[in-house]
Amino acid sequence: MLGLGDASTAAALILCVAVTLFGVVYGIVNWNSGGPDDLAPERPKCRRRRRRHRRGQPQK
């Protein structure tokens, strides 16, 4: 079978090629489907604002 000594070796070769092709096709189909930022839940906005101060000036 394919010039290989054993059927299990041929099966391993065929499965490796099949998995590689599946990965390439899957990557092409899902190329621009979004990233990790699209999957993360939105953080609730904090109601309290931080005061920005300049160096040397005391905080109020």
C-alpha cells in the first residue's frame, strides 16, 4: 500500500495529510472571523472617574 511496509504506516501517513488539509481549509474559512477581543466579555464602565493631577500639585 503506497510502497510502505505496513498498513498502519500507510494509515498514519494518510491521516497526517488529511489533518493538514483540514487545518488549511479551516484556517482559510475562518481567516477574518474575529480575534480574542471579540470573544472577551465587555467590562462594565466604572462610574467613578479618576482625577488626573500634575506632578507637584496636591490632590483635592
